[in-house]
Amino acid sequence: MDSKRILVTGGCGFIGSNFIHHMRASFPHRIVNLDKLTYAGNLENLKGIDDQPGYSFVRGDIAETSDLESIFDKGVDLVINFAAESHVDRSIIDPDAFVKTNIYGTYRLLEQARKSGIEKFLQVSTDEVYGSLGTTGKFREDTAMAPNSPYSASKASADMLVMAYHKTFGLPVCITRCSNNYGPYQFPEKLIPLLITNAMEGRDLPIYGDGMNVRDWIHVKDHCAAIAIVAEKGKAGEIYNIGAENERTNMEIVELILEIMGKPRELIKYVKDRPGHDRRYAIDNTKIRDQLGFEITVPFKTGMEETIRWYVENRPWWERIKTGEYLQYYHRWYGQR
Ligand code: NAD
Ligand code: TDX
């Protein structure tokens, strides 16, 4: 790939920061990271990159035209939109920010890209837009969307806007729909880091309902590699599913974590189910494998061992989040600027 100017939105979150690490290690592109720094955005995730030439950080909101204009005025070749409210449980408590960022924010970004002209707009979406599967079958790119939570409905709405901008205005877009990610820098509200960090603290490991819901887990490194491939080779107007063919029940996940960490089963606590809890997700990744040459590189057990080691070795990272110290730090540091 030639050197490009890439706008990465939401680059201080879990997948966005892993993606920036991946790109800086592999490609010569200039990256502008636009992030609002919500509770999920953490500048620490980019330590070591923040002062590199060719990388810049802008604190701002994808839903604010003025924040976007100041970046697009300097030229943008490629937009990769990670910015989102991403936690299903929070969308059940208060969907407001989900509608604002995931739908309206994506719309503003599309409008800016359309006005400024770009080579490609890559929307990072999710398999949750397809809804829930029974015991058989897999999501294909032509599976109809049937979202069940405010989060997945907001992501599905954004996907429809993205595709409409392609059909109506000819904007060169691609959409990726990935399954559940795990790996370093994941906010400890999500299942895997929540279980690991609670186990380290000797706290209960909450499992919703009967624990038999199925997710198709992929290491974040493989997701980031797939996004880079779609950014380079994806055809405009196309959707690409991303998954690792790695279906596990939540019980299998908690048991594996307990086994690797050498912790007792007694820590498991069944709790009241999530309302509208999707039963099963499974991705058919034939299209991205056959058409773009994507391959999975991280075996699940190895990926989980590495991830657990990362949380053990980076205890201050998640302790600051769990004690709220990061937020206090943030207000102290930025409050007077
Ligand atoms: P995350 O919650 O860890 O990070 C989201 C980032 O976006 C944060 O840094 C936050 O500060 C930023 N942000 C939020 N609102 C913003 C706004 N209005 N303007 C600018 N920045 C804003 O999320 P994640 O898990 O890294 O997910 C990234 C993307 O990937 C999301 O679009 C999500 O829907 C999608 N996705 C996630 C998974 C998963 O398993 N985590 C799987 C498939 C797809
Ligand atoms: O405490 C918990 N106990 C529990 O049993 C939590 C937090 C979750 N769960 C269950 C719910 C799901 O079946 O574990 C499974 C995974 O839950 P989450 O980590 O909340 O992920 P999920 O709801 O599947 O959504 C994730 O994957 C798709 C991401 O959060 C989304 O951003 C992504 O789009």
C-alpha cells in the first residue's frame, strides 16, 4: 500500500488501539486518531505510539461537524470508523448515547466524507446486526439484519446509512461485521476481561441465565489484520463478515479461564439473564477468506493464555479503570485545560 492519511475514529478504545498498533508496525501510513475519550477511551492504550511522527491524536466527537472539518480540511484518504458505544448492557440501561454516536455520529462522518471526497470509508460493524441464531446455521453477508438490543439496532441503522451513501451518492464504502473479540486493552465490562480480573480479585464470576449462550470468539489481532485487508483490497459497496470459526458457550469460556488461572469453580455465580439476550452467533467467513485471502492466525487456547498473561502483567491498567481512578486522573489532567 502507498502511504495514505487515515482517519481512525475511536482509536483509544479496545479494537481501535489494537488496530493502530497493528498499522504502525506494518504500514507507513499517517494516522489521525479522533476519539471523544468516553469512559471506554484510554490514552494509555497508545503509549509508545503517541509521540511517533506520522501519528496524531485529536480529542473530538464524530457527531460534531466542526471536529470533523478541521481534520478533513487537511486531507483524508481513508476513514475507518471504530467509534461507537459498544456495550450491550449499557444500551439496555440508557440507549441515548448509542443513538447519538452510533447512528447520528456515523451519519455526520458519512456527510463529511461525501463532501470532502475520500478513497474509502470502512465501517466497523458487528455480527450482532444479524440477530440471534438457533442451534444450526451461520450468518452470511446476505443474511437479513434482525437486531435485538438497542446497541445492535443502532449498529444496524448505521450500516443501512453507510450502504445508502454508496447507492445514492457513490461513496466508496465497505462494511465489516465481526464476531466477539478478545485480547489486550479490552475494557473490563466485557465478558472475558471481566471474568479474568474478577478471578484475580477473588470476586464472583457472573454468568447470565444458563450460561449456554454461544459466541464465536476471535483474537483482536486477527480482526485488525482483517480490517487492514478490507481497507486495502475490499470492493466498494461490499460487506465482509469476519470470524474465527470458534463457537463457545459462555460456560466453556468461564471454565477455560478458571483452568488456565488455576482458580476454583465455586467462583462461578449464575445471575439473572440479560433482557433480549441473543442465544447464538456464528460467522460464515468464506467470503473474506476466498475473495481477499484472509486467514486466522491465533489459536484460541494460545490467544486466551496470552490474554490472561496480559491482564496479570498489566494489573495497574485495569485496576485504575475498576477503581475509577482513571476518570479522576482524567478530570485532574484535562479539567483545567
Ligand atoms: P470500545 O467501547 O472499547 O471503544 C470505543 C471507542 O470509541 C472509545 O475509545 C470511545 O472513547 C470512542 N468513542 C465513543 N463515542 C465516540 C464519539 N462520539 N466520537 C469519537 N469517539 C467516540 O469499543 P470496541 O470494543 O473497541 O469496538 C470498536 C468498534 O468495533 C465498535 O464500532 C463496535 O461496534 C465494533 N465491534 C466490536 C466487537 C467487540 O467484540 N468488541 C465486535 C465486533 C464489532
Ligand atoms: O457479566 C457477564 N456475564 C455474561 O454471562 C457479561 C458482561 C456477559 N455475559 C454473557 C453475555 C453474552 O452471551 O457473555 C456473552 C458476551 O457478552 P459481552 O462481552 O457483553 O459481549 P456481547 O454482548 O456478545 O457483545 C460483544 O460482541 C459483539 C461486544 O460487546 C459488542 O461490541 C460486539 O459488537
